[in-house]
Amino acid sequence: MTERQRVLVTGAGGYIGRHVVNALLAEDADVVAVVRPGGAAKVNPDATVVELDLLSSDADYSSVLQPAPTAVIHLAWEAGFAHNSPVHMLKLSDHFRFLNSAVEAGVQRLAVLGTMHEVGRHEGAITAETPTNPLSLYGIAKDALRKSTFLAFDEKVTLQWLRAYYIYGDDRNNQSIFTKLLEAADAGKTEFPFTSGTAKFDFIHVEELGRQIAAVALQDELRGVVNVGSGVPVSLGEHVERFITENGLDISLKYGAFPDRPYDSKEVYGDASAVQSFMAARAGA
């Protein structure tokens, strides 16, 4: 009989974290969910919830790392939607300190959430080997954490860098354009200022992302940089128009009201062939 895995999830009360916890519980993992003080309300009660300011410079990790869990899924991050907030760089060493403590405690597997913004401007498919040139403080911090993590820990643990792309779903609980559309509709607005909408991105529903992250973090064969996404580029305008229709919103897009972000590509998506094949094999098992 396979021993039940004990998995520690940081950022478990966040937008992605709640869905990762649910997916792990569905896989019969023993889940320890780390949340910020006061942030336990939205976490599945079947998980063991620990309130801890993980990124505090004096945080004591003994409550979550002793005894050492089988795996750590590190999702915790501050100001993820504010790409040029100084907090990304100011907290960088705290992320590394936590991951280093996890390795020293004897964790067998580290799965850390990355982002397409590590890569910077790129046209076409992003692979594990694509060079990085981040153009925001968020991307720079994630890229630095990825490089330092592989340099320090790759030979000590199974290391999985889960590079995420554009996420939607559960849209009342994030800060994306979809949240802003819902809020605008709630306020009675019938027009929504928008970019050109022509750029194509890799969109994935947050529940499917949660399943991918959980599945990868529970095994050792798929490792290194893993693109977690759909692998299918769809224009932002098409995806948002579909969202408006599916949610029955009485609002239209005002194309060209905002310029496209200078660091966004015309078409960029993750080469998700590895994770898609892995998920398909699991589904057919």
C-alpha cells in the first residue's frame, strides 16, 4: 500500500492555493495549509490549517517543517498583480530562506510557483530552455528565485518549478481583468476601457491549474521547469468577449482605450506538452 503523502502548501488561502488544496485532498494527500494570520476562512476544512506570516524575517518554521512533510508547494507571494511593486525584491531573500529551511528539514520534493513574466518579451512557445529577460520587478524576483533555487537545491531534492501563465475562474476572488469586468458590471457600467485585445496568451482555469500543480507535486518523474497551462494561445479580446457572454454581462469593450503593456508579447504561450501528456496518462490509468 502506498504511504499517504503529507504536503505543505504555502499561500493556501490565496487565489490559486485554495484550489491546490482541494486538488490535493481529492488525491487523498494529508494537507497542511499555511495561511496568513486571519486568512483561514476560505480554506477547505479537511486540511490542517496553520496561520503563519511565512515571509516575516523572524518567522519560525518549526510548526510547519517538523516533522518534515513529503513535499512543499510554495505558492505564497505578495503583490502578484502589482508587477512593479518594490515588495517583490524586498521579500526575495525571505522566500529563499523558507525554501532553504525546507530542504534542511528533510523535505523530499519542492514545487515552487513560477510565472511567464520571468521570460519577458517572447514570441511563440516558451519551453524549459527559453532564455529569460524579465521586464518587471515581479518577473525579476521570480527569475532570481528560480535560478538560486536550482543552483542551491537541485541535487538535494526533487525540484519542480511550475511556470504559470494567464489564469481565470473563481473571478470574484482575484484581481484580474475578469474581476474588474464583474465589478464594472455590478456598478452599472455598460462600457469597459480595454487594450487592443489582439495579443494572444495561454489561458487556464484555476481549478485545472490546481489539479496540474497537485499532480506534479505528488510525483518525482516530472521535474525541472514545468509549464503548467493549456498550451493554446487565445487572443485576449476573444477570451474576454467569451467571458462577457458566458456571464451574461451587459457591458461592451472599448478597444484601444489603453495601450498594450510594453512588456507583453503579441503571442506567447507555454509548451505544455509534458504536463498535458502526464495528466492524460493519469486520467487513463
